[in-house]
Amino acid sequence: MPPMHDPRPGLPGQACAARVLPAGLFAILGLLAACGAEEPTAKRPVVGFSQIGAESAWRVAETASIVAEAEARGMELMLVDAQGRMEKQLEALRGFVAQRVDAVILAPQKEQGFEPVLKELKEAGIPVVLVDRGVQADPSLYATLIASDFVAEGRMAALWLAAATTGDVRIVELEGTTGSAPAIDRKQGFHAALAAHPRLRVVRSQPAQFALAEGKKQMEAILRSESEPFQAVYAHNDDMALGAIEALKAAGRAPGTDVLVVSIDATRPAFEAMVRGELSAAVECTPLLGPQALDAVQSLLRGERVEQRVVVADRLFEASQAAAELPNRRY
């Protein structure tokens, strides 16, 4: 992957091929170009990218992958960071319609609520590529969804716990953003797999917004309120798991020993935690979606058909594999 770029505007090294526009700027700036670039010509496609935010290392890596790939292909990328607010994503998408971009890449915060604006994009003739999360909308309103199988990820985490433990296991689950596709599906896959292993039981499920600080906060509250000990933590992403590990250590528990911790994403910080023996296992969910997303955009701009669902392959890593795999982590 090309070198990662800092997604903040105006910093040294920011490529002029990518406009980084804060949500809400469309109404103020109209068609002004960033970095002193000239107005794009027909030979230089303009792609709007509506990103949820930068709430995790995974999300930052996804943004960097798409920014770098667009730059490498000579495209102008208009990146709008919604700062975790769905209404800002909707505003950005309508801004892309007003600015007549050639295509849109959308990482939707939640499944519901996007259909009206997707209809506006279709009516404007702007193809939409969904990345990392799906939406509940008419499939004809977007060209493709490039994402992992979140249900399968949850299933892998549950099956690993079943194989790694004996006897009764009480599990605490830290969920992602309520209403988001990964939170819904990772929960579904995990609980469905546990049905075949009744000795493993989720005793507490708590949303923690895919954020490290919130994961720590919720685990602190759980430790104060749970009268019986639990033996495992299942977190819908690494950041929440890392926050939970901090809280467990502060409470005198030993993550990775008396409390097994399994998470999803398999970021570099997660591998470092596995090397330390604190995180027990991590299911991979790669954020390096830039090449596939821009492949789809280029195909669509050439008038070619693309597969409506592209499943990104994932795998599970145990702590015993972490030291050998850590040097290969690109995010």
C-alpha cells in the first residue's frame, strides 16, 4: 500500500489529489478546490468519500488506504469526515450530488436512514460504492458492497472461545455502535454459534461505540456491578477490547489469564496486546479496502458491471501467533 497520509487538511505531506472537507463545508465553500488545485477536467474523475469518522485505528487505516489509492490512480478524492454523526454523512452525500461528483464511496454509520439520499444519488446518475458496512435499502440504489462477513466474524470468535475453554464460561460482550451493521451481525454470529455450546453464556451485553475510552468506561461499570466473576470478554472491535483490558488490569484481574479476551479487527495494537499476553485472540477484518473500492469505481465509470457483493476474506489469530505475524501488520 502507498504511504499513509495524515487525513487532516493543511498538514505537510497532504496530497492535493485529495480534498479533505469537514462535514458542513459544502454549503459554505460551494465548488472551491483545496490545495490550490485547478477545477478537475473530464479526464480526472472526482470521487466523493463519506467517512464515518476517526473513532478507531481501524477507521483511520481505512481512510488512509482509500486516500492513498485514489492519489495513486490520479483521481481527486473529496473526503468528508462525519465525526461520528449520521446527519453529517447525509449532508455530505447531498453535497456530492450538488457538486456533481463522478462517483461516491460511502462507509455508512448505520444500516437505516440512507435510502432517501441514495435515491437522490441514483437520480443524479452518481454510482455508489459501499465499503465495510451495508445499508437497509433497495439494492438497486448502490452498485456494490465491499465488506467482510460480520456474521462469520462473530461465529469465529465464539468457536474459538468454545475450543479454548472447558466448563462453564460467563461472558461479557462489548457491542459496537447500536444499529450499525457490524454490531448487529457480529452479535448475531456470536450468539448463534454459542447456541451449540450451552456451557458458554453471555451474562452482560453493553454498547461501547467501537471506542477505546468507552470500552474502558463500560468495563469499569460492569466490574462494579457484576457480583459473580466472568471468565471471558467478547468485544466487537479491538479498541473496545483494549479499553476493557485497561479496566480489568486496574481492577486486579489478569486479562489473557483469568479472563480471556477476544476481539475483532486484528489491528497492530491488538497484536501488541497479544504479544503481551493480554489479548487472547483477534479475528481479522481488514480496513485496507482502497484497491477494491477504487477498482469498483473505475469499472463503474467505464460503464462496466460490478459484483453487488464482494466478501473480504478474514481469519483468526491466536496470541501464540502474534509475535510472528506482528511485522506483517500494515494497520
